[in-house]
Amino acid sequence: MTLLDSLLSALDSLRANMLRTALTTLGIVIGVAAVIAMVAIGVGAERRMQDLIRGLGANVMVVINGTSIGGGARRGAGTRPALTMNDAVALERQVPSIQVAAGAVGGTGQVIYGNTNWFTRIEGVSNGYLESRDWSLASGRGFSGAEERSAGKVAVIGQTVAEKLFEGGDPVGRTVRIMRVPFTVIGTLHAKGQTPWGRDLDDVIFLPLTTAKKRVLGGRAVRGDYLDSITVKARSAELVEQTEEEVTEVLRQRHRIRPDNPDDFIVRNIAQIVEARAESQRTMAFLLASVAGVSLLVGGIGIMNIMLVSVTERTREIGLRMAVGAARRDIMVQFVIEAVALSLIGGLIGIALGAGGTLLAAEVAGWQMVVAPSAIALAVGFSGAVGVFFGWYPALKASRLDPIEALRHE
């Protein structure tokens, strides 16, 4: 009996019991579809995080003010004004691994253009801030040194603000009012998208640092030379850890902090924050894929069960084949092929359902998912391996039947 004959015989046996074949492959179908979907979610999340890191800056860190204590209660980060513009200048001069260090103060407020208004985040930034965030201009220009020194009433806006206020029109050269102060829009920024924690980076308007402090924002946190944060860009991603240590050392010296006292500032590595969130998503995807793997295992057990039932039902057929000259090897090959065919049929259906469902979910829900060819190859290979593994014992049992006893079987 040739391999082709064994294959055709196996397919005939599967067609003879279509309902049982469909039910047997159901576990494989669900398992493979789930594996495809989980891998697609994992790969999509990984690529999304890589895009975010590139957008936010793999070599960027943010220094913010530390915590304060009032009435015996410890307040949150940023409540203790300690950072100044002189700190930012000193960091840029004293730390060779820093490419740029830019100060910023922030708040929120209403921006009005004509009869349209939008509540957004207002950031006062020093020269170099956009460079530190790798944020390029979509149109217009950035602030000049003269505009920052003279507290010029100019603004650069993010894409979300541009869409909400100007509805597709060109904002450059238009006048908007921020906290009742008129500003001329001199530039718009390319879209950055959202952070992993859901904040819209493009929902922002940038003003020169001196302008924001004197004309728009107020309060103790931005009084005088104080800053909310200093954005530091290292010369390369490989220098981030070294830069973080040097920044901490320089600021402790400038703020005259004793060795046994805590920092009055906090250094946050953006790439580490994003990577930590990505790691949690990868862990969740792995756990879900493990559940899908259990489904494949259950499907394999179902195949073994049905194949054992099939051996019992076809005992006389097996005996007759052996009586007319079929070798034990032929019987074994036939049953293994049946088991593999069951698994592969289920695997192919599962791939179609998994890939189709993934693409549909990505389109409807707006998730970033990637159906990787490696995941499809893995699913096919694994489903075939399940067929071989769980079909081996029933095939071995069938090949070891005694022909005479098999022919006597009722």
C-alpha cells in the first residue's frame, strides 16, 4: 500500500463520519485560532510600543520636581518646586552625554479662535524642547531666541488643537486667545499620537517659556525661575543610564543635598516606562497564548479518543486488510495519516478564523495587530505535531491487532 493509497483511505474514513470529524477538529480549530489571535495581539503591541518609544524618544528622560511634606502628610511628585532654568543650563554644560536639556512649565486653559474654543494643555518651553522630544514642525516655524527673551506672544500648536480650532484650515498666521491674551500661531507640529497611558500628545499648545510664566500661567510652581520639568535628551540610547546617573549627581550638587538626604527631584526614563508597560502586555499575551495551548492539548486528546474509538469500530476491517496482505506498517501509517489529517484540517480552519477574526477586530476596534507568517507556520506545525503525537498510540494499537482475532470481532 503506497502513501497515496493510505492518504486516500484515511480521507474516505473521515468523509464517512463528517459530523464526528467536525466535532473532533473543533478543539484544534479553537486552539489554533486563539494562538493566531494572541500572537497577533502580542506582535502588534510590541510594534506599537516600539513606535511609541521612537516617538517619545528612546534616549529621552524627564526630570520633575520631587515630593513635599505639609502637615505631616507627604504630597505627590512635582509638589516641591526645586528645578530652575539655571539647572537646565548647567546640565547641558556639565554633562557631556547630554545633547540638549530644555525647561518647561505646564498648565491647562481655554484656547479661543473666532466662535470656536478648545480646552487644552498649555506648555511653556525653552529653546531646544522640540529637539529634545524629536518633534518636527508640520508647517510654519518654531520660536526664536528673541521671542523667548521678550516674552513674545507666539504659539506652536499640536495637530489635535489645529483640528479642533481650525477644522482643516491653515492655522499659521491666525490669532488665537489663550486666557484672554492674543497669540499668533507661527507653526504646527506633526502628530505624535497617544502615550501608553492614553494621553493625547497632540492636544497641546506650546508657548515660549518666558511668555507662559509672565502672561498665561501663574502660581508658586512657575514663579520666578522655577520649572515644572527639564527634558533631557542623551546623545544616544546607549548613554541613557550613564546620563541619568550624571544628571542625578549634578543636580544633587547644585541643590546642596547631603549624602544621607533624599533627592528633591525625580528622574524618569521614558523608554523604561513604556517598556515596563510593554512587558506587562507581553506577559498577558503569553498567558492568553498558554490558555490557547491548553485548548490545543484538549483538542489533541479528543483526536486520540476518537481514533481509539475508530480502531474499535474498524477491528474487522483491520483484520481483513491484514488477511489480504497489508503489513502492520501500512495499518499504522493509515491511522497516523488520519490523525494528522484531522489536526491539519482543524489547523487550517483555525488559521482562517484566527487571521480573519484578528483583521476584523483590528479594523473595528482600531487595535494594532499583526498576523505574522511565523505564527501561521507555528500553528500549522503544532497542529500537525498534535496529530502525530496523539495519533501514534491508536495507530500502534491498530497495527498490533491479531488478524484472526480481529476477523472474529463482532
